[in-house]
Amino acid sequence: MSEGGSSAKVRLRGLTKCFTVRGRRVDALARIDLDIRAGEFLCIVGPSGCGKTTLLRILAGLERQTAGTIDILRENSSHGPLNSMVFQEQSIFPWLNVRDNVAFGLKAQGKGRMERYRMVEPYIRKVGLSGFEDALPHQLSGGMKQRVSIARAFATDPEMLLMDEPFAALDEQTKLILQAELLRIWDEMRKTVVYVTHSIDEAIVLADRILVMSARPGRIKEMLDIQQVFGRPREVEKVKSSAQYGELFGRVWGQLRDEVRAARNEG
């Protein structure tokens, strides 16, 4: 399945990934054809083990595909990195305070201390951590630590943001708050985002489009255009209280139900 066109930021053709586990071949992804539009928020959902994170890691350059091609359109005017990744696990450094954690990527780029502190201040404010600049990670809640990770990802001004279930370990109230904050920041910056989640609820709230994957080997089963139903800017509460939300949830789950069963039977 291919969607997009000349405005595609990322173009995948025939993307396939195989692993060898204890001498046995495991097919993780099978011939993925996909265009990701510049500036879109794409959510990927699918059963456990379907290759969602593998696809994200290939986009990040952390894995190489077995077959197929990846073309990423680089912006001529961009001085930032091609991508930045936010993981499910809290990946901030315990010995650095909030300010230095957020500025870590800028330090790696060779920015001086005063310059990087100036550059990260707006992002610390955007994620609601003003006043905690000097706090160490052990003094922060789980939600605050993920705010640090998000601020760090945006601060380097990447062309593409890759997010692997960043809110999965958080309680429901914190998750709702961070979803709203992520939407607000994304509305301001309009980065290309590829977001992996197990949560249908979260995908509907955040996405322009939802890519539904099959059980392993992962294939594109359906692409749903959420932007046609819920425009931008988007408010979490209004989306979840609408009649269209229930209809979309049922449609996505209808596509996933058999795939989840297939994945469980294989396991």
C-alpha cells in the first residue's frame, strides 16, 4: 500500500526484515510499501511482535533492512539531525539535571554551554518543567522524566521525530496530560512524527493517519485517515467524547482483532 506523492518525506518500497534466532529464520517485516508525508503525525498500531518497533529502528538507522529501499527527503535548509528518537523506557541520564539532559544532544553537536542553555529554555517551558531546570531525575515523577525526553528530542530540531510507546508506562491521567502537551508542541512545530503505540485510543487522539499492521511478518493491513474526521488543532477531551471516536475505535479494533489472535496463537 502506498499513499502520499511528491510531498513524501519518507518513501519505503518492498521493505523486508528477517532475523536469525537460534538458527531459525524469523520474518519480522514483509514488503512494506509506504509514503510518510512531510509534517504528518503517523501512528502505527499492531499486535505484539508484528515489527512496529523494528520498522521504527530501521527508520532511525539503528537496524538495516534485509531487502527493499528507504528514501528520506532531506530539507536543504535544515541544520539539525535527520531524526531523534523517544523510547518507552526512560532514557535520561541520572547524573544530569533537567537542563543538561535536555541539552545533551546540542552538546553532542558541539554547542557551547551558554548557547545550548539558551536554546533549550523554550523547550523546557513548553513541556511544563520551568522551575525544575536544576532537578535530578530521581527527584522527578515518571511523567516528568518523559517530558524531559520529549524536550530533548525537539531541542535538537530534528527533521523527523520517532517515538516508541513513550507514554505506555504512565498512569492514565498523566498520559492524557502528556498527549495534550505533545499535540500542542507538534501543532507549533509540525515535525514529521512516526509514533508506535499499542493503544488504539492514543492513536486516534494523536494521528493524522493510523497504519494498522498485521501479525508477523508485519504487513500494512489498513491505513485510516483520521485527519478527515478530526481536524487540527485537536483537543483530547473533544475527540474522546465524540460519536466519531467510538466509530473509529470499533473500526481499528475490527482490523486488529484477528491479527492479535493470530499473534497469540503463534506465540
